[in-house]
Amino acid sequence: MANDNLESSAHPGEASPTTVRVGLLGCGHVGAALVGLINERNDAIEQASGVRFEIARIAVRNPSRQRDLAVDPDLFTTDAAKVVGDPSVDVVVEVIGGIEPARSLIIDALKNNKPVVTANKELLANVGSELYALAAANQVDLLFEAAAAGAIPIVRPLRESLLGEDVRRVIGIVNGTTNYILSRMAEDGADYHDALAEAQQRGYAERDPTADVEGYDAGAKAAIMASLAFGVNVVAGDVYHEGISAITQEDVVFARHFGYTIKLLAIAERFEADPGTAGDGAGPGSEIGVTVYPAMVPNTHPLASVRGSFNAVFVECAAAGELMFYGRGAGGRPTASAVLGDLIDASANLRKRTFRPVPSGDRSRIRSVDLLKSAYYINLETADAPGVLSEVADAFGRNQVSIRSMEQEGMADQARIAFITHNALERDVQQTLRDLRSLDVVKDIGSVLRVIES
């Protein structure tokens, strides 16, 4: 199974440290930070674990690029396949991102009985089950703590500590870019575009921020966490997602007035299927709902206080109750810290000639978003005239959407009305919105946001 080339560097009579040679695929922010952490922490790691790391090869696009790294320049190569195939490489670390060539390189490493550590959320959210099965077949580790929430240890708890738990729901802030933007809007009165520009200047957001602000990044992480939490195969395409680009300062003010804070949430939840609709996956008669959307979170909820680029994941279990994991969800050194933790685990298992398979299952039965329930915030502009409220309330009532609270504000010959509903089915809320748009008294429907109650 595992590589037999591991060397001992101990003196006679001493405990036997093992030198583990690392093949690194990618040397951007995370890869470079990992090299730096290994150089800083190698002595402490050896003392604590008996493992000492040596960077054997590094695959990059441009070997001649100036890098402030304490490594031999001769270690750099453009041939990633050569790094994976190098018989002196014991463990492969993949931090290049994307689907290909990362997928093919990881497959080759696993087939060569080499443990793999990856931070590649996009890859795992799309073809993770294929890679998990291959790792198990070859009896080597595939570890990916950094793929779900950066430095926050959420993968290992879901994969190991809570393996015997009945996990009911996982809800979290798993994208630092959007949390930074929404924090700036809430705390400093910035509008969306200014907050986004600042996030880009600070390096929190890419030049093209679509993956972050439209929820794709959070959706990939939600798929990974759902798969681990419920022991099923959830892929990125199963995740319903909405982004934050339509959030306005007006929404932020209304949320504050009602006692809420707006956050982009990733939510994975297990439901009992309706009678007669039970299918395979997630246990008999179970369905999984996986969503990403901006929501109004009560100021009393722990997630409401997660500020700036920080992330947090809230796990609700039958026996353990509510658990929260909090920390930096992105950045070179925080992410590299998670990669290094996995690298130590993979190396320890390699020495013991063992591995830990990824708990996974068949494709899950995904509950349609139309059948998911939530409370809603709905902002309308209406005519300011007698009978308006009656017509609007009738549209809610005939679709079984109950109004919990209402705030009205006059403006010239129009009125702005903000509603918060009781829990209602998505399909009923959408029909209510269609009915409202057909009313002459409704001039515009502004933001529609879900409201998290607990």
C-alpha cells in the first residue's frame, strides 16, 4: 500500500523520526504559505509527531518567477505529472484548484498508493465520490480540511468526531468575501459596490468576484459538508444558491430595525421525506436540502456576530446539541495551517500503514427548494391610498402565507411596506409574489430575503 521509502534520521538509541517527502502541486498564496509553515514548524512537528517534512518537488506554471521562499530553486518544475510520479515523493499536496488537471493528478497519486492532501473545494464538490472511492480502494488517505472553511476545523469533526451523531442541520457563514462586504454595509453604511471594491483592494475578493458574491463558492463548501454530515453524495449541482449582489443599504437598515443582521448562509438540512416519496440516500425516507442565500439572522444568534472576513459553522446534533466552529475561513496562512494539519495526519497514517476512508454513500435524494420552509422579509412599494393594505394582505392570505409583522413608511404619493412572514413554503411565497406583481396598487417588489428564526 504505502510508500516504502520513508527514512529514519535518528541516532542509535533515540526515537526514530521519519522524513516524509512532499510533492507540492501549486505554489500560490496557499502553497507558498505551506512551505513557509513547514520551514517554521518542522522542529516542533518532529518533536510532537516523529515526522519531519522535506519538500521534494514543486510544480508551478512559471519556475523562473521570483519567490521569497527558502527552498532550492531546482525543486521547481512545470511538469506536475513528474512530481506525482516521482518515486521519492511520499505524499502529494494539491493546491492548484479547478477540476483539471487536479483531478487527473490526484487520481494518478492515489493509484500510486500516495496519500493526497487537497484544498480543492470545486473538485471535491463535483467529483469527490469518485476520488473517495479510489482512495479507499488503494488504502491511502485523501484529506481535505482546507476545502470547506479554511483554517476552521469542520471537516474532521464531521468526518470523525461526529460520525456516530444524528446530525440534523449544518448552517454557516463559509465565504469571507461576502461576510466582509455585508459587515461593511451593516457597520459603516457602505453600499454594496463600494464594499466590494474595498474587498478587492484588500485581497479578499478576486477581480471577477462572481464565484463569491453569487454563492458558488459557498455552494461547493455546502455540498462537501452535507456529504460528510449525512453520509451521502451531494454535488455542487444539487445546491440551490442566491447571491448578495442585490442587497441594498435599505435592506440592511430594515433588518437592523427588525432586530436582524444580513448574512450569506450555507445550509444543509435533513428531512423525512413525504409519504410515498422515500428514496435512496440519507437513510430510508430521508431527503437533503442544501441551499445558499442571504438571510436575516436574529441579532441574538451566534452567527450574527461573525464579522469581517471571519467564518463560522453551526452544527445541530441530536445528542451533542449545538456546536459552533469559528475562525478565519480563507487566506494563505490560515488555509495552509489546515493543509499542514492534514499533512501531519497523512504522514502519521503512512508510517503506521493505515488510512481513514471518507464516509460516503449513494447519491442523495434532494428536496426541491419549492418544498423548503422559511420565514420571509418582503419589501414593497405601493400606492398610498385606501384599501391598499387589504389587497396586499389578501394576496398573502389566499396563498397560505401568514404575516407576522409589518412596517409602513410614507413617501410622496407612494408607500413602502416591509413584511416579515411566518414560516411558509417557498412555492407559496413565490405564488404570492406573482399575485402581488399583478396588483395595480403594487408599484415595485424590492428585496425578498429569508429570515432565520433559530
